[in-house]
Amino acid sequence: MILDGTLDASVQAAAAALQRGELLGLPTETVYGLAADSDNDAAVAQIFTAKGRPANHPLIVHVADSAAITRYAKEVPVFAQQLIDAFWPGPLTLILPRLPGAAKASTGGQDSVGLRCPSHPVAHAVLAACQQLSPPVWGVSAPSANKFGRVSPTTADHVAAEFGDALLVLDGGACEVGIESTIVDCTRGMPVLLRPGAITRDDIERACGQRPLSKEELTADTPRASGTLLAHYAPNAKVRLMDAAALQQALNALGPEARQLCVYHRSALHSPAPGVTLHAMPRQALAAAQELFGTLRDFDALGAQFIWIETPPDSADWEGVRDRLQRAAAAG
């Protein structure tokens, strides 16, 4: 069931559902999440079951404000606080040392916890309403509201298509960012980028004065984190990444009878086959991220068996889009 997330009655109904241990489709600025009370182990277990997600793959805890950090994390390094001050609320998740017993079911058995304060007004309203309940709900675990490993949802209709009418979903419109949050590990004395997103390495360095390492540079004791498996974010069609020259050469080789193929490209391309769908990718990284998952879902809806995508530029602003596409291609 989809409710208008801008209505206070919908927000209160959503908060009450979370308090009762039910699941909720929750809009955020990144993607829609499948939410449950982080401190209710049985409710969190429903997330893993509904998604088909491995129990050791941790979830991100969403909080209403930075004050709620003290309920989940036992310390906040100086550079982490600088990132909080710069980017919360917003699309940034911080991995912090976890308080014993806090959100245990959401952390995959680790002694760290991922925390995020979303900026979407509907998500913020729900989290604030949850704090006013008796007993309160202080944090909401909310991975993307899709079956595990598949394309993330960026509209309420996407969520309903995944889980059906039985799930309560708040409609907050299309997601503004469109890809999942940047994840920074803050447990090892320096920022380590575990998952790129709209907040870039350059943004992080400007905010805290330290350029984040890649997880490949500091592999020891790297915490598991959401959306970091090699294969992820995959449509039903097989995804292949190519540069523009290889794309055009492959299209020419297929000839005029090709079909069930969608091409997502930045460069000017042409196809001799009327059955091939060409779709232009936005020139700006933020715009491409915003439409990425919706475009992959649209290609699936067209019945595509194959999706060919022009490899995004090798620059910091495109890193999040490039990461999602590489993982989608790995699933093929």
C-alpha cells in the first residue's frame, strides 16, 4: 500500500508501523529503503528474509540527527565529526565503533555500525516522529528496498513492484541523488572510502583535511559494508561496459536484425538495427546518477536481454556511477 509521504497522517502511520516491528518502504534522497526498527532484532530479521540478503551483510542505521549517534557508537573520531558537520543530513554513511548490544542484528556480527542521517524531508519526518513514540524508535535500519543484488528503487512504484501491496510504502517522489550513500570507514584512525557516492573523495578531503584511502590500500580489518560486494545492482539483462569506439564497432557487427538490446551512451552512436534502443546518458555525473537505476529498470521492462553501456569518465565526480555499473556488469 502506497501512502502520500507528505501527509502527517502517513508519517504517523509509518512511525507506528515501525514501532510495531513491521517493515516500511521509506524514501530517502539516495534510494528507497526497506526499513525496520534497528533495536528490534525480530523486525530487522524480516529485512534479511524479505530481500533474500545474507545475514552477515550489514545494514545502515538511519538516525534523525547527530545526537542519536551516542545510542549506537561509542566514539566519534575528530575527522568523523568534521564529516558529520559538513554532510549531515545527507548521503554519507560513517562506519563507527559500535556500543555493545546496540543494533546487533543490523551489523552482521561486527563491532562497528554504519550510521547515516538522511536529508529527505519524508525520511526526516518519520525518524523525528519515531523519537516521539513511547517507547521511542531511535534508529531505523534501511537497506535498499529491492531483492538482494538487484537494481535499487528510486520511486515508490519500484518498491511496490518488488514487494507487493502488503508492504506499507511512503511516496516521497523520485529520489534526488539516485545512488546509495558514500560509505566512509572511521574505525582505523583515518578515513577509508568503502563505497563511492555523490559525496566524492575531494569533498571528503576538503571537509576533514585528509584524503580518504581506498579499501584496497588498507585491507587489514576492513569492515563489511552495504553494497560493496563484487556483483550488485544488477538488472535482469546482462550488462557489458565498453568505450565508445568498441560500442560502435559492436553495433555495426550486429547488423540490422539485432533486437532485445539497449545501449546507454554518452558519445554520439548510431545503430543499423531499428530493434536496438539507444538512450543518451546525461553529460553531468549527478544527473546520470539520478536516473541510472530507473533507466536500468526501464530497459528490463522493454524486455532487453543485453544492456551495453559506455564506460563513464575516470574522474572523481563519476566514481559512484562507475562503481554501480562495474558491479552490475560483474553480476552477468
